[in-house]
Amino acid sequence: MPDDHKLTAITAAHAAELLNHLRHGSVNDTQQLGALADANANELILDLLQAARPEDGFLSEESAPDPSRLSKHRVWIIDPLDGTREYCERGRDDWAVHVALTEGGVPTACAVALPASHLLYSTAAPPKLAPAPSGKLKILVSRSRPPELAARVAARLDAELVPMGSAGAKAMAVLRGEAHAYLHSGGMNEWDTCAPVGVALAAGLHASRIDGSPCVFNQADISMPDLLICRPELAQTLLAAIAAEQ
């Protein structure tokens, strides 16, 4: 039986393979493809994890809420397809699979797969943080819901806003040195952020709420209204700019 970190990575990799197969299959209707991908990836992930860790709790975007998770120390938080919109757009690679184990509300074993790019980032082998990009400060924001706060922060810091799809894709782009930070406000849920936060922290990035407080998971209220993932040397500068613009 693999340890938690390897189990998380293996599960995300299997889901990534399934999603790539479905995406290149015969379903051309985007709404049908998105629903099929969400449901099938969710079923695969839950089957693998529940077989290996039957006593744990589970929270998934694509499953009915299970209040029993709130009484459990170990809870898996899953987004089987983060960035369904991008997944259904042929040629885009900014969608992801999120699989995370939390213990006492803290992400421990986490994986983010970027199936279209055949990339897997996991706490089983924490990735090394790439050098910072050259030139102007680059802040990644939601492609569909860029927050007004990010525009004000960018203006204050003379930064460039770069839109991108999945939260996992944005967090891993910071890790790869393609941008300096990922900033979001205006609403997400725990499954959007948990695995990216866990992998980002394992790689040495800063990850927090926009007031600087830690991200705490497996809460009764599953909303995660805001998030900052950035290079550690820029955390205080960005948090100060955010505070000044709120």
C-alpha cells in the first residue's frame, strides 16, 4: 500500500490519463464533454482513495456533501477537473486535477496534475522552485473572473496582470517561474485551492489568505474567498499592497 503522498500522486495521474482520453474521444458537445469528464474523473478518484483509505473523510466538488467529514482528522479534498471551461476548449492546457489530503485542516499530501501538458506536481517529490521571471512583476489572475483588487494592486506595484484558467495551473506557473504571484479575491471553494496550496508550500512558495493568515481546510463553510500564492521574497510587498488597496 503506497504512503499518502504516493497515493495522492498515483490517483491524480490516473485521473489525468482518463481526462486526456475523454478529451480526445468522440464527444464534441462541450457541455456534454464537461459533465462526462467531471463525473468520470470524480468516480475514479473516489474509488481509488476510498479503497485505500476507507476511514477517511471526503469533500469533492462533484459529490454530495457529507457532514461526517467535519468530525474526522483526515479528509481528502478533491477537484476532479479544475477549469472545466478550459478543458472543453480545444488547444488549451490551463486545466488541472486537484487531489489533497488534509490533517487537522492542514494540507499534507497533495498533487496537482496538468494533464494537457503531461505534468504532475506532488508532495511525494516536492518540486524545486524555479528562478523568478525577468522583467516586470507578473501577477496571475482568473481568466473568467479577474478580481478588481488585483487590478488596483497591479497599478500600485506597476505589475502586469496575466489571465489564466485553473487555480492549479496558475499556482504551478508561479512554481515554474512563469509569474511572480497568483492573486484571487471574490470567491472560490476549498477544492479549488487545497491541492495547489499544499504543493506550493512544499515547494517553498508563500501561500495564504490575502490578509496573510493561513489557509485552513475542512471547514463547515467550504468557501475560500481569497488566496495569495507567490514567491516568498515578495510576500510582504504583495500583502502590504493588498492591505493598502482594500
